[in-house]
Amino acid sequence: MDIGKIGVYAVLESMTVNETLEFARTIEKRGYRALWIPEASGRDPFSHAAYLLSHSERLSVATGIANIWARDAMAMASAARTVSEISDGRFVLVSA
């Protein structure tokens, strides 16, 4: 997977999920290869990433960062593997 040298990091919590999809589609059309979404106080980053990836063609979605205190290592690895598999490898997990 090539996520490019320049991506977009965005906190999308103030948007509806439909607005986040339009945002993702817009940056994909503008040629960005990666959208980085943090785990904040709102949406689950794995579910949100899966939603965005299932409605995009080339865009990769990366967590920036998924909180290791929010889930155990096995759950995080399983979620990452599932989202990566359903998106043909366009998911990037960054955790801390």
C-alpha cells in the first residue's frame, strides 16, 4: 500500500457521518491517498474507517491514533485485520 507523502489529518467529530463521507470523497478526488482520523471522544475509529473505506475507491484510512487503553491488544488486532481485509488493504492502524 502506498499512502503517499502528503495525507489529510482531520478530526471529524463535529460532522455527521454523511458529511464525513463527502469529505473523504472530496479529498480522494483531489488526489490525496490517505485520510488520518484520530480516536477522539465520538466515533469508534474502526467502524468509521470501515464505513469510509467501503464508500471510496483508492483512499486509505489510517487511525491517528487508536487508544490502546480503549480495547485490549487482541480486539484491536482483530478489528484492524477485519477492516484491512474488507478494504483490500487500505487501512492503516497506528496505536499508542
